[in-house]
Amino acid sequence: MPFFTLGKDDLKFPPAHFADADGLLAEGGDITADWLLEGYKSGAFLWAGPMDTLKWYSPDPRVVMFCERLDLPKYLKDFLDFAPYTVTYSEDFEKGLAFCESIENEKPMYPGWITGVFAQAYKELNERGYVRSAQVWKEGKMIGAAFGSKIGHLFFMEHVCENDDYAGELALKSLVELLAKEEVSLIDMHRDTTETIDIGLSEISKSEYLHILRKFMADYK
């Protein structure tokens, strides 16, 4: 059991360095736009199945991407350059969210399951201008999507989904390129659960991650 239990009305996280060896920081709280934002700003993310107690994690090490280090293998770059795909961005976010629900929610219930409450919270984040997404289309059908939330110069990835070869990589690549144009420096991948190949993921210590987080959150305020 974690040392910290969060009440629904107490929108505040304990210091992230108090997480246990598995990265578990706290239980409780709520799934709302404000709770997700406060988690991101505090170095914690929600990772719990739909029938589980809400759990917030801050693991060590942390999986991240630096936008300038996007690195596609040559064979994948050649494939994507000539593939008959089109990409749309945040204007199609809700379609991308629905696509990821159709992918993630076919599996047995697990922490990546997109609940209705989580989807509603993300729609609110989108309305408030935080969400960035990329959707990949082939012959008029969506085959890949990636989305998360941008706070200042940081981005917090939530889902990368695909139902066709390399569509997840293309969604992620397209989103990273969009974020680079918006001067995002670091993408917090939370944990390495994507089914895409490595196109530039890095592991950094939690202390380094929290240092970066504090710096950019101070600048954001």
C-alpha cells in the first residue's frame, strides 16, 4: 500500500520522490481534467485499470523523448516517405480518442483501458487548449493515433495506438514534429508501453526528470 491516500477534494500531490520502488506514489483522487493536469505538473501520472483503485505513479527511471533526438531507422523513414498515408492533427482529436478507445478497450481490462471518465476529462483538456494529437489515415480510414497534453514547453503523452503496420510510428513521428514547431523540449512518455519501435526514446533518472519538470513549470507560471 502507498503511504499517501488522496481525497477527491484535496487537489494536491505529495512530492514525487516519495514514490515506492515500483513507482507508486499515491492512491485516490479523481479522474478529471484538473487532476490529470496537477498530476503532470507534480511528476505523477494515472495508471490504473477501470475496476482498480486510482493509482498515481512516478517511476525511476522515466521514459522520455527529446524532440530534437527523433531518430527513425532508414528503412522506416523510406517506408513512411512513400506510404499512401495522410495525417491530421488536433482538429480531429476526438476521432483519434475514439480510435484509441476501440484499440485499447478490446484487450482484457488493464491500466491502459480508456474509461468513459478519462475520455471525458481529455475532451475537457482539449476544449481548454492543452491537447495535441496526430491521426493517421489510409484510404479514408484511421489506422493510427497519438495524443497527450502540452503544458508550456513540456508534453505528456497518453496513448499511441495503431491497427496497421507502422501507423503508430507515423502518428508519433508526426506529433513530435508538430510539438517541435511549438518549441516543446521534452516529451514525457510516462512508461515504455508503446508497441512502436524505438524512434528516439530515452531513459533518465527521476531526479533529472523532476529537475527538468521544476524548471519548465517555473517558467510556465
